[in-house]
Amino acid sequence: MEKTNKILDAALKLFVEYGFHGTPTSKIAQEAGVANGTLFNKFKTKDDLIVALFVDIELRMSKFVEENSKETTSFKDTFKELYFASLYWIIDNKIEFRFVQQFKTSPFLSLIAPEEIEKAHKPICELLQKGIEAGVIKPLPVDYLVMLISSLIYGLNDYLIKNEFSKPKQHAVISDTFDLLWDMIT
Amino acid sequence: MEKTNKILDAALKLFVEYGFHGTPTSKIAQEAGVANGTLFNKFKTKDDLIVALFVDIELRMSKFVEENSKETTSFKDTFKELYFASLYWIIDNKIEFRFVQQFKTSPFLSLIAPEEIEKAHKPICELLQKGIEAGVIKPLPVDYLVMLISSLIYGLNDYLIKNEFSKPKQHAVISDTFDLLWDMIT
DNA sequence: TTTAAAATTGACTAATCAGTCAGCAAAAGT
DNA sequence: ACTTTTGCTGACTGATTAGTCAATTTTAAA
């Protein structure tokens, strides 16, 4: 494994556990098994590391969702694919998602251009636009729809974490929530 | 104004701007116009201050919602009162709400007993329970319903901040969102 | 093999921070 | 008026931190 990735990995783990400022760079280097100086060789500053980690995670999530949601002939099914892929990534990458949440509510968010943050919403935006044009989805502003959908996904994720359901039960809750969501936007 | 409140006020402002660890206690004392030592006289540690601030804000929000939502004879109207009061408090107390969001996604959350966090949801839980018993609300788990409602409120708040609508337009969006929410849970 | 370039190291530093404490000031009690 | 209690102050400290850099190792090139 590349040292850069080892550092990102260690940083992720420690940031989620102790917070951004609560985690010294020396601890990150130690956890990653590299020297103190190597960290600053790979990332100019600690802030750079934090931002790089955020961008990396967003990219990994986008890639997963893209690769794991098949395009189908039915609009509803395509939308469902996207919904499930997103949720499954979040569920399987709890720590990554906690970091993203922490980052997005922190002052570090201002270090990133708004376009960069929006980028993750691009596939869903495009799909919704098509849905509206096809008359399937209610003709509401796309960013409003994205808000409705993503807040529901985030909330559902928190709910699933709090209640440790069995896999089938979990799947049922996710599926039922999709139906509620679908009824809401169509 | 009490010195304790001045400290809480200064801390709130600075925490939201620079983050928890990014804000030195010395700056908080300075901003509050009190001596360094006074801060530690009022709050044993910095962590104590952070937790006290969170509890204080949650209390203020609960009090506002309670005082500004009239009980009506119609279940729907009572529910609507609660929904609007919550949203209006959040909109008028953006900084407080940003702090709450930052706190809830931070490792500091573990310093608080889960019951303390749930306490803010008590009124809505009770109301929903009644609504289910009266056959108005879908018979879903109450904490699931609370999740649906609060995630929508949080999302809507973010949406309203991003799009700086005029007051009437803002009210219209809030009202329309209520209708979507109502259809979803009944 | 020799040489040059690139990556890695960890001891080091200047700065910063949370929390202390001896003393001062203001109330409150007698 | 005198004493006691309480609240407040800010200079101080020991510990910690982000980031540096000269020296060393590893890799690549000739």
C-alpha cells in the first residue's frame, strides 16, 4: 500500500475518533507507520490532508455508485438503483461517511469550492431532470428534490445505525423508505 | 448580562467560525470580555463548556417550540404548529443550529447521555403516538417517523440557507414541504 | 558499478494552549 | 467599621503542536 494511502487511512480513523484538531499529525504518522516528515512531504499542511481526504472519499463514493447502479429501461428502477447503491455504500463505509458529515458541518467546508461539493450530486440531478421531463417526477426544482432525497438517505442511515437490525430487516426498512420517497416525489 | 452567558455567547460564535479545537479558551474569554481565569471558574474544563453550550441551546429550542406552538383541536394543525415552530426557531437561530449540527457529528457527542439527546424529541414523539392511536398517522415506529420528519426539517433548512428566498417565498416552500411530509406519514 | 535524484527519516523549534493560583476587589454578614 | 466570603483577575507553566531540515536510505539512470 502506498504511503500516501496509509496516511489517508490513518487520518480517517483518527479524525472520526478524536476530531480534526483533536488528532495531532504525529499520531497520524505513527498510526500510518511513517515518519513525521513524510506526512508533510505528501501533504503540505494538515489542512491540505483534511481536504484531500474529503475529496478522496467523495470520489470513492461516486465511483462506487456509478459502478454499482445499472441503467435500466424503467426510470423508477434506474432511480432505485441509484438510491440503493448510495445507501449501501454509506452502510458499508460508516467511518468514511461519519468523516464526510463531520467535514460538511465544520469550518473546513469553506476550504472547498461549492462546485466540488455539488459534483457528487451530478448523476442524481441529471436523472431527476429526465424524470421531470418525462412527466414521472413532480416538476419541482431539482436541487429541492435532491435535498429531499439526500436528507432522507442521511436520516435513514442514522436510524439504521441506532437500531441494529438484521440484514433482511434492514433491507426491508430501506425498501419501505424507498416507497415512501417515491410516492413523495411522483 | 451574566458573565456565564457572555462566555456561552462568545463560545458559540467562535466555535461555529473556527471549530471546537480551533478556538482557544483565551479567545473565548477575550471575546466575552472576561478574564481567562473566569472562564475556568464558570466551567471546569473546555469540554464542560462545550457540553454546557449544547445543553443550553437544546433547552432554548425546546422552550421556544413549546411556547410557540398552540395546542389545537385538529391533530393536523397541532402537528403543523410544532413543525413550523421548529423550523422558525432554526431559521432565526442559524448559528445555534450550526453549532448543534457540528456538535452532533463530532466526537463530543459521546460526552452526553443518549437520553439527553432524545429529550428534545419528546413532544413530537408523544404527539405522533397519539396520531397513530387515532388512526391519522401511518402505524410506523415512532422513532422512524421522527427520523423522517427531522431529516426533512434539517434538509429544508440547509436548502433555505443556500437559496436566499424572500420571506413570502420562504414561507411557501416551508408550507409546501409540510404538505409533502404530511402526505408521506398519513 | 558509479552517480545522481528522489524519497524518507526523526530530532528539533517556535509557537500555542488548557488550566492554575496567588492576590485583588466587591459584597455580604455581623 | 470590621471581617468573611465570594467572585474575578491575568501573569504564569508544563505540555503539546504543526511544520522544518540536515542527514540517511532507496531508487533510477548512466
